[in-house]
Amino acid sequence: MSRAFDWLMLGQMRRTKRRLANSENFGVKNQNLDKPTCLLAVWECEPWERHLIIKRITEYVLMKHLSLAKEDMVHIVDQLDFCLHLGGKDPVSFSRNLFAAFEILSTRLHKLEEIPLKISSVQPLDPAFRHTSVFPPEPHPLAFEKGTDKRIPKFVATCLQPVEVMIQLEGSGNWPLDSVAIEKTKTAFLLKIGETLQKLWGTFCSATEDGVDILMSGYAFRLKILHERGLNLMVSQVKGTSSVDKELFLRSQHSSMINGLHGRYPLYGPVVRLAKRWVSAHLFSSFLKEEAIELVVAYLFLKPFPFHSPCSRVTGYLRFLRLLSNYDWTFAPLIVDINGDFTSKDEKEINETFILSRTRYGENGQDGEPAMFLATTYDKVSEAWTKFSPNKLVLKRIASYARSSADLLTNLILHGHSDSYTWECLVRTPLNNYDAIVLLHRDKLCYPQRLLFPTGVDHGKQVIQGKTSKEFYPYMAFGNALKSLEEAKTKLMVDFDPTNYFLEDLKARRVPRYLQGVV
């Protein structure tokens, strides 16, 4: 199965002796004629369709040699693809454009001469670059430097999904020591970088509270600076470390390791995307961070015993659900050693830290005890992604849902169910267990195409019905935008999603205590 996704297959090797003899009769001397040759089988498909190659091969063989019809075959291979597709196509197909755009940005940043300190490194932090984003950003017609994209839709989205990029500057001893002053200095550098890019290449730039947004090649890149001094303080565990630098460092380490893991296991990315889709569909995204999901799935590939590493999307998906439901989260840490760097001493230290944390929370009797302990080489004490969430109650609920989904998936596989509705039940969450359900206006959602199913509630009592706001429109007519391209770019909202702000507002008001999501 290691070559099941290869689009080019080599046949049996053979030497062309007859061809060599014929050439010698005509006085032709060519050493290459005696080299072995082989037949090639090319399975033409898109990169995101390679998992279907084995399906096409089996269909061809069974139809040719056993005269079976396609209707009599059941393949457990693509039943879950609907979770990841938009309009019948996997948005991963845009990744090549995204990578090319980042390379252009990185080259330009390294060429900048007008800033006080040169840029030493540029690293993308977005999950799309490590192949784990459920919906990678798509090119936007208004986010190009010169003109617009040739394919002009009737309406264009008002909101853009940002692509975060971390940059580091060359060392200098003139940085301030105060954390507030450091952040202001970073902002000044980012503004200067944006101005220089706009001056040299006509790139549209806008400043935000979190960084500087660069619109180029169809994408919105959000630049952030990792301060070298803050990094050194964090590594040496000195108090007073900038939380911004610490977060950037952890995300940087995580991205590098996960990207390397995907290079070893190409199937890792699709399995993570399915896992994230399941977590989101059952309204657990606010409790389980993306990085935590990526580490849990990584464990499946690194520690598959007694099996081999997952060789299909469905297999990896099932093992993810089984791990969530069956792992002893209360009495054992999940050690994810991606590069094999941990020694027995490190594992002993991690277990002692885990026991100490459980003892401390047990003595204090805290209900908000973090229930999932994920240890990595860059985070042995599990503070990066699961320090505050999920707690025991939420993790118990997640495990219950995972167990139910795993049992259903096992039944579907064993009995060869192929109808779409039964497979859709894996990502249909029951709504009758909630005290209150908030339904949102579909025409006010930034990404309505990402919804799996239309939400319908056939139980309960309607308490109130609100009218749609006229202050926000997720789409604008492209014809109006063309009249003034630069003005239209100023109307674009990067990293703006009213749904997320609504959730944060509810959480800030502590209503309700265990808020899961908005349907």
C-alpha cells in the first residue's frame, strides 16, 4: 500500500535484445539500446484525487477479468470526501497557488534594504502550509497587485481569510527591554516593511492591531515579528516573557514539526482535515484547538502498534475516533515524539510532571482541570494547546461522541453501506441535547458554502426572531468594485467573521457556562 497513491507505475523490466541485433545488422552502435526498458501506467488525476487511484485499478481489473459491474462493487475509500469538498472540488487544489504566492513574498521580504534591520527568516504559520487546513484560503480577485484575476465572478466576498507569516530580524542590541516598548517597536518595523513593499512593488498594505496585512497574488498575508530577545527569554524560562513571542515560537516549532511529519506520511494531512471536520461538526472547536487535533492524529502515525500506520483516510479517521474514546486521559499523558528526540529520562520527566499536575488539581478541587495532557519536544508540560481546555466534563462528552461515531463507522465498513445519508450521520450532531439553539441568517455568513447541511430544528419553542442587519454584507457586486479598485480593497475585511465575534461576546458574558457553538 506504500505506492497506492502513485500516479505513475512501472511495469516489468526487460532487455530489447531483438532491437539490439537489428541495429547491429545495419552497422548502428548505440550502448543505450541494451539498457532495460519497461512499460508505464499513468493514472491521470488531480493531486487531491490520488487516493482514488486504487479504486480505479480494482474497478478495471474486476470488470475486465470477472465481468463485474460497477454497481456490484463497494469501495470504502471516498465516502467521506463530501466533508472536504466545496462545489465538488477539494480546496486543496488552490494550495499550489498559495505556495507560489508565499515564495514571491518571501523573496521580496529578503530583498528589502530600506528597513533598519534585515529580515533573516520568513516562516508561514497557517495550517494550509502544513497541509492540515480543512479549507485553505482561495485566491481573491481583489487581492492582486496589478488588476484583478482573469476569472471574474458576479459577486466577490467581502471577508478574507488571513495567512499568517512569522518573520525574524537580524540581531541587534538596541531593542528595548520593556515588553510594551518591544511590541511598539515591532509595530514600527511592520509599518516600515509595509510601506517599502508598497513603494517597490505597488503592494496594497493595511495595518491592524495584530500585524500588517499584505494583499498580493490573491491572498492576504498577515505579517508578525518574533523578537529574538523574547525568544531567548522564553527558552531560558525567565519570568516576564512576552506572551506574543512565546505563542509565535510555539506555533513556529509546531508548524515545522508537523510539516516534516507530513513529508513522511502524505496521508497525514487528509486524516487531520477529516478529524477537524468531525470536531467542528459536533461543535467542539471552541474546546479543542487545531494544533491539539494535529498532535492527536500524529500519534496515530507515530505509534500505530499493533497495526501499521494508517493507509487510507477512512482508516485514519476511525483510529482517531477510537483514540479519543479509548485513551486513558485521566492517568496517562499522550507523548508525541515526532522526530524521535525523547530519551527515557525525558519520558520519566514528562510522567512526573503529569502526575504532579493531576495531584495539584486534585488537592485544589478545581472543576476546570485540563484533562488532556499532550507532551511534545517543544512543550513537555502541555501548556501550549491544552492548558485550559478541554476540561474533564468536556473531554468526557467528546469521548462519548467519538465512541458513538466510531461504532457507526465500523458498522458502515463491515456491512458495506454505500448510501450517502448513512455516512453523513457521522457528522450530523444531535441538537435535542441543548437548552438553547441559536440559528443564524445564512445570507449573513462569511462562508456559507462550508456548511455541511442546512440546519433545521423540529423541536422546542421559538423564543425570539431577529431581523438581518443591513450594516454588514458578506458579498459585494464586482462591477461596483471595478469602478475604483483601490477603494474596493479598503472595503475588504481581513480575518473578520461576525459569527466568531458573536461567540466571543457570549463567552465574555458567561452565558451559558458551557457554550459549545452556534448552529
